[in-house]
Amino acid sequence: MRVARLTLPALVAALLLILAPGRAMAATPVYSGTGWQIATKDGIHSLSPKAYTFTFTDTSSRTRLTPYATAIASQLTSVTGTQFTVSTTIETPPAVGSCPPEHHLILGVKYRPTGTKGMSRAWNCYTNRPGSEDYRAAWGGWTWIDSEYWYASWFSTNSTVNTAQVKNAITHEVGHLVGLDHPNTDLDGDGVVEDYECARTAHGYLPVMCAPGLGGYTTASGGGQFTSIETPGLRQLVANYGLG
């Protein structure tokens, strides 16, 4: 019996045919990576290419939070390619368990919204309508930012660090609304995922989404930005769209 033999070029071509993404195997969603985690536990798997809009709970919150929202919207738009805009709209957050209008991200300031000192909270929603073009994508949501953050030296006696951390705290909550979760992981192998146990950037910064907070850049220009190890997670949210 004769056995067919492949030449080296033919063998390489055959292997490429087997391994080439999108040809022999379909693309699949990815939900985590170094320093980032997608909020699958909240039902979010992706980010829609349709525009999202920031709105505010009241005029006082709008005045205080518009500069922060503008910076966050700019980075999200640049990184994801999805348009994020900041409006002047005032709207009341829905009851817990309900959702705001499609792709609305409602921001508000409130004293101890969770009842705990220094804690803010975000409530996110996801699409769950069979046949919807953005099925399983981040729908929107709302967040209450603790007003205590603007008390003098809340995070740090260093004014630059304190200002940066206020920005980071707001960015952290918005991150939940667009589909990111805490990236804490068991780095030391002790079987426990602990507070602040997150991968760090090359310069030693914790991800802004690291729980229970105090992650992110602490420089004047860097505060409020998703870090370099988190932006791949934002891009993956977009890549996952339609794959889940």
C-alpha cells in the first residue's frame, strides 16, 4: 500500500488551514485577561457598537460630574470605537431591578449611597431580548458616587494623588456600567482572592477596577484613566459583540 507524503510547504499550508482563526474554528468570546475581567456574573458579555450617553440625576450632580464624565467618555470612545457622549439630560434612576433607557449611563452624587463610609455603587443592566442586535451587551445603568470623596484629603494628604483617586473612583463605577468587573485574582496561590490582589502595570499601578478601590494612575495627568492593562479588556468587550 502506498502512503501519500506531504512536502514541507504542503504540510505547513495544511496546518495553517487547521489553525487559522475564522477558518477551521470559529472565533469565541474571551472574558478575562491580565488585569481585566468582563462582568459575566452580571450577564454582560460585550459592548454594543451603538452610542452610549451619560446623563445625570440632578443639576448639582451634573455640575460636579460633567468634567469627569467628559474625560471618561473620551477615553472609552478612543479605545472601543463606540461613541460615548455626555449630555445635559436630567433623569431619575429606575428602581433597583429595573433598567434606564437604552444605553443611558446615569451618574449621581449622594452621601453614603450604600450606607457605608466611602463606598459608591453601580447598578448595570444587560440586554436579554432574543433577536436583539445587541443581545448580551451592556445595556446601561446608573451609579451613585459617594459625596465624601470631595471632602478635603479623603484619599490622600497629597493633593495630586487625592485628586487622581477621586477621578479613579468615578471611573471605577463607570467601568462596571460598561461591562468590566473587578480583576482580583489569587496571585499568591493561597486559595483566597483578596482585596487589592490584582496584576499591576509595568510601572506598578493597580488596575482602576481592582477591588475595593484605590487602583489606577495617581499622577495629575493619569488619574481617571483605565490603565494600560485594562484597555485590552475594553477592546475585548467590543470584539465579543455578537459572539456570545
